[in-house]
Amino acid sequence: MTFRFLANHPKCRPSSRTAAEGVNRGRQPATWSDVKPEKRPLMRQRFEHLMEVKCGFRSKDPLRPEPGEPRPEYDPDRTTLTARRAAKATELAALRPTELKLLLGVGHVGARTLERWERRRRKYGMVGCADHRWLRESGGHPSVGEEVREAILAVRDETRHHRSRVSGRTRENMIHRYLGETFPEEEIEIPGYPTLLRIWKEWFGPGGARPRYSRSAELPAKNGHVVVTRPGQAVALDTTILPVMVRERPSPAHRPTTTTRSAVAGQLACPGTHLGSATLLDLIGP
């Protein structure tokens, strides 16, 4: 028995631990009731278009054809599946984006989009034609109570402002320690590490940047205005093209931008200095 035999065997399927859909294992598949009521007509329209591409009949039943079905470009006895899919993409491309969005929920449908919809339809049925944003919101995480939520936010604040980059296990230990110190007499059910890691990514994102860089990117604001406390903390650039022509020898004439004008104004405001030695406030000043 060789790897080639196993890879091409019809009953040999990829493991759920390595497949792309492995992240959804253990969850209940979406059903008709999970789709929002106002989005169900769009899902049905997608399904009918896919059925016309597959067998030439929107109802999927040759015994109950609509008037004119099957159309010549969608007749399975005369055309191939690829040709029918290309014809459907051409038909939908002739519509305006606004009309297509009202009809199918998207502004553009190509052959690749039809292939993706068909793969999901074969796997999940008509519900596979629905966009994931049309499904009802999940029930959240019932295991996260008010105490656990407070601990997660406290650990987030501490690791964000007072510590360097830490791992997920360290954050888990900090959450356990915070709950033990803050609520010593209460028995609190704490979620496991995989759940805490998933909650952290859902609430705060992956967090790939180092904390000191994240703190530098956050500018304090007061009354809607950014408060700058040190040179170089904020740079305001305006690339508006000015309605004049400037020629700098030996380069040809071109239209300058507001940034170039600000740099020149800053140089003129400090006579006797070079542009490279001017301060940042001189360069971005009015």
C-alpha cells in the first residue's frame, strides 16, 4: 500500500484536524431557520440560478419546467457545465451592480463565484447559497460570566500597558490568578484554554504587534482633538494637488501637492537652515 493509493482512494478523506473546515468541527451546521427572513428570497434566487446552470431548470425538476426551459445556452444535452457557467456569468454581468445586489445580494458574480456557491450547495443544500453574514448571530459564550469578563478585561489592560508581549498560557494563568484574588470565596467556572484563546481573538483581534508599538499608535484625544505631547508623535500630511505648475530645474514642470507647499513654507519660516535640519513642527506647520 502506497501513499499514492491512499491519496487517490475514493473513501480516503482528509482529517478534520488538518482540513480548512476543521475550525468548524463540533458546531451545528446552519439550517433554514438560521437565515434571516429578509435574506431568504436572495438565497432562493441564488439556488435557482445554480440549478439552471446544473440541469437547465430553475425548479430542478424537468417535469415542472418554466416557460421556455431549458434555454439553448443552458441545455445540458447541447452544452457543457463550463459553458453553461460562463453563460450565466455573462448574463449576470449584463445587469447593473445595483440590480444584481437587489437580486442576489452581491454587486458582481463571476464564474469563480458560481463555482464557490455550487460547492457549498452540494455540501449544505440550499442554505449553502446563503452568505455567512445572513445567518443569525451566535449565542456567544455562555461560560463567560461577569466575573470572567472582568478578569479578561483586567488582564487585557495589564498586558497592554504594563507588560511586554505574553503568550496565551500566560494570559490564562493571569486570569486564574485575578479571579482567585478578587473573588476568593466564590466558585467560578472558568473556561478552558481553547475557549479563552478564541474569546481573546474575537474581542481584541490576533494582536501580532508588540505592546510598545500598539501604545505608540494610540494617540490621546481631548474634546475631539488629538493631543501631541512629543515631537514625531503625529504627522499630518495632505496630498491635495494644487492648481499651479512648478518647475524645479532640471526636472520638468509638475503640479505640487499641499505637502510640498508645507515643506517649502517651513523652510522659508526658518531662514538660514536647510530642509533636512528643519524641525518636524516647521515642516508640518501652517
